Amino acid sequence: MTKAEFKQKCIELRLQNHTLGEIIQILKRPKTTIYYHIHKIPESDILKRKKIDISIRTIEEVRKSGRSPQKGKSFLGKKFKNFRKWTPSLINLVGHCLFDGQINQASVYYHNRSQVLIDNFKSKMKTIYDYEPILRLKEDDVMTIAYHNAGLAVLLKEKSEDLKEQIRELDKKCQLQFLKAFFDDEGCVTIRKRAHRKVRGYQYDDDVLYLIQKLLLNFEIKSKVFTKFHEIVITQRKNIVKFAKEINFTSGLRINGKRSNSIWKQDLEKREILQRAIDSYRPNYSELYSKYL
């Protein structure tokens, strides 16, 4: 088989939805040689599903055999970086796992409609895990990225619980990233009447809501928790202005203007809506006067 024929055969097998491992078995050639010819070919949905099924079957076979990987290693041998020291970046990552994330025994998922937050999660995950996630788009435009690695799932599950216990003892830069993850995932701004300007955050775990409330106080932001509605609410101009200055929403994060209950009917940035809420207050003349003193 000539080099050209070999290359063409690799491409044909990949387009037939064969995995890299299957192509190696068929052609009896080294992994790196085959990978060179196929790595730029986008994986089809069929192939992605096939790889997930293979991963799940492999994990189940290992479990049934009674064998278990060492802590910090996946069933498939895909390595990741464990960490002991919290950094703002890692807190943002694990925070997103807590809020719009999902962790089971074998996988880590993150669900969001915002490409900005999906890209942020992928970027943060790259610091501890080199492999690309699997991406799915649901009918409601919610994107899900999935990392199928049992060891990684165990690590982030443990770190999620540790973070809730430790976050109040960490410095304000770390606490800030925890709050940003929460409000990016769970937060919104309400402007209905002059008396109804609110920054709100939703979470079914009431303990998390009270934790957020305590962290906000470290930034001199007062809030109220309403367990009946599973929400935390920030009101009054001084608190909302402080929130905008200290925390705010990630740039580029937009609301879904296509929702039937949307009052805006357009995909505005949450930052812009927050600024509109602040601008809707009457001018604070004492602040304006102080500029000329």
C-alpha cells in the first residue's frame, strides 16, 4: 500500500465512523501515523456517541471485574492534574460545576446557553485536563459539554464539597470568583417599576444561598434570602451599585430575548440591563455635588 493509498484508507475509515483504536486494529499501523491523517476530520455525532458508549462499556467492565483505578486516574488512563491550593481560576471552575454543572460517577457536565460561559468553562478546565469535551446542543439552545473521566469526576466532586466548606476562609479574590460563577450561572436583573430593581440569584440548595449572602457582606453588599422561592435578592441603589462595581456579570453574557416571558424581546447583555437598572434611579445629588468639592 502506497503512502497515498494509506492516507486515503485512513480518511475513508474515519468517515465511516471508526474510532482511532478501530482503525489501528484494521490497518495494523502505529497510532501516531494514523492520527496524523485523521485528526483534522471533524467527528460526526454518530462517532461521538459511539466513543461515549465505548467509554461507558469500558468503565462498567472494569467495575464488574472488581478492579478500580488509583485515585487521580481515570478508567481509560486519561490523566489530569490534581490540585491542593485554590486559585481564583480553579474556584471559578469548581463554582460553575456547583451551579450549572452536574457530576456523576463517571462524567462532568456543564450546561449553559451562553457561548461565553461555555468557552470560559473549557478554558478553565484546560488548566487541569488536556482532553477536549463532547459538545451537545439541545432543542432549547442549551449547550452541554461533557468530560467522560471517572477520576476527574471524583476529583471535582470532592473539590466541590471542599469549596463550600473553605470559601469563607479564602481571600477576597477567591470569594469574588465564587460569586461571579454563581451570578453568571444563576443570576438575573429585574426592572419592572421604580420600586422593583433587583439583582436575583436562584439555587435550590438553601445552604448555598446563605453562603452567598455571607460572602456578599464581605463586599459590603446586603441581600435577602427567600427560601420559599429559592432565591437571593439584592435591592437598594447602594447595594446594586456596589454589586456592579465589585462583581457584575461576565462581559458578553446575554439574556435569551426569544423566551416567551422575556420583557426585553432582544438578547441584551446582563451588564447592560444592570446599568439600566442603576441609571433608572434618580440622580444622587450628594454624590454629584461631592465631585466639585
